[in-house]
Amino acid sequence: MRSPYASKFVPTGKLRRALANVPASCGTTEGTAISPSPGIRAITGTQGSSVANAFLNKAGWKVKGVSRNPDSAASQALQAKGVEMLQGDSDDPESLKKAVQGAQVVFGNTAFSSKAAVATDEDLAKLKPGQEMRELCCELEVQQGKNIADAVAMVEGLELFYLVLAF
């Protein structure tokens, strides 16, 4: 079944234009303006932190960042800039659902697994017969994208969802 938010997906390469067109107030509740709040998944990486900085420079935005480890040095640095850090992991759909609730804008991205370069015995045990590690990593990344999309599909009041797959 097609997600009711499928029309909210922005084609790759159009993020900057999309961000420029997001109004300072995305919606109203009983006549009261809602302070816009973007949720940014993988905020401590290059893409996520760039998006966070763009929103931090827009008046009236409260940035929420989603990280596997909100206590990391990178997360703390973003928190010092005014980002509210939340715990969420692309491999844990329930943590993502909780983290993105209330966001009007969600930027999500996946990362190709480092397992392709440094596989543990546990990683190797997950391989199907004849499957290469890079194929498993690709499957894992696609599942992360699905987990992010499923979590975001539950967000009421969503104005924009932008998802980047690394592969």
C-alpha cells in the first residue's frame, strides 16, 4: 500500500530549493501558530549537520536531531548550538517513531554499512549462501530507509520529508 505521505517525498537534488520554500510557520492548531520543528536523522554526519546548520540559521525554527548516541561529542557540539538531541536508530523503528513525532520537516539519510570493510564473525554469519558482504550491506541500508519512511509516515502535520540513501 502506498504511504499517504508519498506525495511529500522530494526528488533527490532538490533539498536546498525545498528548504528555501518551507514557510516560517508550517501549520496551525486551533488558530495558534506552531513553531516549525525539523527532525534530522543522522544529524552528526556531514549531511545531517549541514541541514541542521541551515535550519539553525532560519528564524523561528527549533531543530531536533536524531542520533544513535545523543551523548557523543558530536551530539553535544550540536546541542551547544541549540539543537535538541534525541535518541533514535535506523535499525530500531520504534526509536525513530518516537524521535520524529511533532516534526513538520524530516531529513533522513542512511549510511552504507562499514561491515563491508570490517566484517565481524557475527556479520559473516548473517550472509545468505552465495551472498557477498556488500550485498548484505545494501539490503541493510534499504531496510534502514524503509524504517525511516515508516516512522515518518506516522507523523501528523508533516510538511516535508526528504530521504537520502547513500548507495
